[in-house]
Amino acid sequence: MAIIVQKFGGTSVGDTDRIRNVARKVKAEVEAGHQVAVVVSAMAGVTNQLVAHTRDIAEDADPSEYDVVVSTGEQVTTGLLALALRSIGVAARSWQGWQIPIRTDDVHAKARIEDISVERLRAALERGEVAVVPGFQGLSDNQRITTLGRGGSDTSAVALAAALKADRCDIYTDVDGVYTTDPRIVARARKLDKITYEEMFEMASLGAKVLQTRSVEMAMKHRVRLQVRSSFDDGPGTLVVDEDEIVEQEVVSGIAYSRDEAKVTVAGLRDRPGVASAVFGPLADANINVDMIIQNVSQDGKTANLTFTVPEGELRRALDVLETHKEDLRFERLIANADVAKISVVGVGMRSHAGVAQRMFQALADKSINIQVISTSEIKVSVLIAEDYTELALRALHTAYGLDADAP
């Protein structure tokens, strides 16, 4: 008898008909002889509505009370799914985060899970009862409700699967698996049967929206077998597994992109030891994430230009922070550009194959696409290009690496 954790997101439980559909999927696993725990998100749009209510009452709402309000969407869904399961003859009950409890730190609105006590849940499963658990919710040491941040239900599901030592954690969403790239842009994108934890982590952090980054990181740490599946059909999904489970690894498994990028150039900096620290220190203090970085020194060696990327939503704040420190940094001017996109090729096969980056650069050059910034790691190469060329770049690279569905 296997222990299966199933997670259903907001679109999967978007209305009562969809909740009944979820109940049927849960029942199928129960009838297959498995013990099942289900993690659910709030119904689609509910969390946004709750956030709007808090801001209408208080623009700078107290974070602990904000969490009390926005966590209620998941409570509704757990109750409705438990009712739907009972109506089709499946023993089930709803649990709230504080009842289990799911222990977190006390950083409200972006808490991190520290421990899950599963003794009572395990006893319920052994009685043949489905446990319906809210994602996103937790409880701090001072007995206040916490939330894990947007998209946190994936993390809840993986953490629960790790605590229960589940055989598998199925993440149900509105796509039927992980694709080589966005199939809405590249018609010949194909679904992957398996992908490694490292590749999935890179793709999630680089813009792929299938899984939340923290959930993949946790799955990799605890070796939780993940499967991405569709809520709306019964076909197989994509397994996220250890590298040694994939017999013949592709050089490149996928191509990710993000339009949520902005480029900043700090021009005319005095080139001296510590200048990079002087620029990035204030940005770090302001909790602004910096990604791709490149530095160019002038021909006379006296000045330098420092270029980097930040999330587009952080651009205005980043520029304000740098302007505040202009007297200390002694730069000449700031140049900002939000009309950029980051394109990344990802694959653990890069470790043992040369020429991966060169193929990327050549494919983009063949389409007259200029590369503005480059960054690399062991299993990825990322470039920054003009946003207008995003779709062209994805299609060109997808073909260049032999990922098209009709490729031999």
C-alpha cells in the first residue's frame, strides 16, 4: 500500500464542479489501494480577492492579521473537498494547518516550514480516511497563523510528502506535464516523461511556471518523487526524479524564458577595489535580487560600467536605491531598460558535452538576435536579449538543440 500526496491548485478547484472532479481523482487512488493525503489551494481568484480586502481596510496591513485573512481561502476548499469525497462514499475529513500542526518560522506572508507533526494524519490514513490539508498555511511558535507566500501550496505538498515519507507527490495543474519549452509559443514543444530535480529547479527559477521553485528545492533535498499531472485528463504526467533514474540524458532538456527582467547599467564608476560591493551592498540591504552581472573597464582603466538585471517589478526601487548612494558611488549616470527577456537552455547533459553555449550563440546569430548579457552555470546558459525577439529565439533554440516533437 503506497502513500500518495496529491496537490490541486486554484484552477483545479476553481468551482464546485471542478472540486467534484478532484474528488473523483482522489477516489481513484483510494480504490487502487493507496493511502491518500490531498493538499489544496484556494479556489481560483479567491486569494487575490482576500488580499484586496486587506488593502482596502489598511494599505499597510499588519502582517499577522493579513495572514489570518488570506489563509481562509484554503480552509473553504478543504471543507468543500471533504464534503465532495463523502458524497461519493470516500471517508474523508478536513484539517487546518494549526490542527496538524504545520510549524513555520514567524516571517508572516513568506514563512518557511520548519516541521510537520504527522502522527495524527498518519493514524487517519491508516484508518482508510483521506486527509484533506490546506496548502499555504502554517502556525508559528507564538501560535499565530502564517502563510508561505504566493505559490506556497506546492511547497506545502512536498513538505507533507517528505514528512509522511510518501511514495510519490502528484502536483495537479492545468497542464499535463513539463514541456521542453512553452507550448503556447513553440507548437513543436514536447512533453518530457522525466526530468531531473536540478533541471526542474533551474527551469522553475528561470521562468517556467509549472512548479514553484521552493517546492522543487525541497523535493531535491528530501528526495521526494514528484509527478506533474493534468487535473483535466487522466494521461501520465512528467516525473521529477534523481538523475540516475534517467538512462540516456539529453544534452539540453528544456528552454526557459522570463520577460520579468530589467537591465540596469551603472555607467562611469571609478574602477577601484570594492566598487562592486559598494553597488550591490545597498541593493542587498533593500532585499532587491540581482541576477546576471557583467563589468566592463574603460580603455584607460580609470572607469567601469557595471551592468546587471533585476526583476522588472523591482526596477524603480533599484534605481532609487542607487540614486540615494550616488555621492558615495560617484557614478556618472544610470541607464535602465525593461524591454528585455532572459532566455535559458538547461540540461544536466551539459556537464559532459562541449559546445552547448556556442550552439546557442550561433542559433541566435543566425536570426540576427543580439546578446546583451551572458551568464552560465554547470547545467545552464542564460542570455539577455531584446524582448521583441523572445518568441523567435525560443523557436530557433528549440530547433537547434533537436527538441522539436518531430525531430529524429
